[in-house]
Amino acid sequence: LGVAPCITPAERASISAAPARNRKMAEPKGVIRVSTLREQKEGAGFTIRRSIGSSDFSSEDTDPFLMLDELPLKTFKPGEFPGAPWHPHRGMDTVMYMKKGEGSHEDSMGNKGTLKAGDCQWMTAASGIEHNEGTGHPGGEMHGFQCWVNLPKAHKMDPPAYSDISAATIPTKEVAPGVTVKVIAGECADLKAVVQPIVNIQYIDFMCAPGAEFSHRMADELSTCVVHVYEGEGTFSPLKRSVRAGQAALMSKEGNNLDFKAGPEGVSFLCLAGQPIGEKIVWHGPFVMNTQEEIMACFKDYQNGTFIKHKGVYRRL
């Protein structure tokens, strides 16, 4: 995140500059598995499609990503969308990306706001935060994504940090004919995100016209890669494996290029790539730690009213 605790863009550049001289030759990633997403209830009863965090992909497959939920496009009546009332988080980043519609939020740091179409909320829960998402919805269409990114043990009890990122500040560009990218985290071509998370990841929204194709080069250390298609259909890897809306593809750890081509109706998808943390994960509900004892401490803190350890830092971008 672009606020403490974080790795600054300058530090990230200096870290990545040295290995860049020894970067491997471009090698396309293959498709390991294609999963058709199942619908399930979340929050106070709304329906989502889960790719990362489902039984089709293991935590080792998707490390450092813990979860990716899609709220499929739907039109709600005023007050119909139940949202996710007050609940805690500890030990991870949570990322809300609003494709269409709007959603309000508030948190234990005293912040309130509304995400509009194209906006993103990047929250480093770290030592603990409580928030309320999406309640009091005014009605209308909604389409969005929630992603959880694990934090290394060394940062799980850091002060929380929080950024609301407006659509206007998220780097967006046509990087090839018919291929538009929106860089929420990491980089693509010559675009770099306005936030740099603690964990080295890419979170990119690719929106492609019919027949458009592109080869997305990523850093060699970003061995984890998952593609979540939310619109249309495309082919991925040199073997041209088809992945359509409502499906996700787990890409091979080997390789550093994501090669794809849009189908006759175009394709839009999220690409999540990251450097694995490689630590033990103990996960219970909204708490993600490294040991069962740490999970029990989360519940004890929450029950005793000592869950919030730090006020944290907030930014609006």
C-alpha cells in the first residue's frame, strides 16, 4: 500500500533493477487448470462467484492470494442488496474493485465513503480493523470484485492502512490495438499502479475487443498467476486454451508471459500475479494468521474489546 507500512515505488524500483539485468528470456505460461465458478452466498446473503479460495485451487496454487470473489452484474431494488454489515479483519489486505454501480463503506478508523464505478478500495487490515460494506444501497446495477491478499508474518500485526482510489487515478491505457488495461497494482507495459502493496503482486483488469491479442510480460519472480474471466471468451497460452465468462484459469508457475487472444465477442478478465510468500496459513473466517494460537488470540481480542491495536493511516487518491 502506498502508505506506511509499505515499500515505496523508489525502493521497489531499486530492488527490481538489479535482477532485471539477468531477466530470463520471455517464456509463455501454460494453463494448468480451468475452473467453472460456482455461486455461493456471502456477507448478509448476496450471491458471489469465487475463483481463488474455492476448492478447485489450493492455497499453494494461489499464494499470496487468498480469495477472489466476483459479485456478478445484477440490478438491485433500493435496499435489496444486503451488503456485509460490521465485521473484523486481521492478517491480510482486502481489495474492493467496483466495476459498475456504487457501494458505501465505513470503518473503525472513523472513515466513510462511497465507491463509484471504476473505483478501488485497498485496505491493509494487518493488526486489525472493523468495517461495514455495501449496506444502505440505493438500488441500481452492481458489479464488483473483492480480493484478499495474504500478508507475511512480519507484517501481520502492523498498523492498518487504507486507501480509496478513484477511477480517474488508476492508470488506464490501450497497450495494443483493442487491448485496454487498468493497472490496480503492479505494472503493465509502461503503466505503474498508484499503490504498491507490501506483497509483490500484479492486479490488472484487461478489456479486449474481438480478436485482439497481447503478450503481457511480468517479472520472473511473479510465479503465481490466475486469470478470472468476467465477460466474453478468450484463449490463453500457446496451446490456446479457451476460458469464458464465469471461469478462471490457473497458470503454470513456470514462464513469465501471459499470452492471450480475445474471442469473437471480445474478452474481459482480471489477471492476478504474485510472488509466493511460502509461509504456513491458518485461516478462520476474517482472520488469516500463521498459527492456531494466533487465531485464538484474534477471537480473544475481539471478544474482550481489545481487537483494534492501532488507528492506522487513511488516504484518498
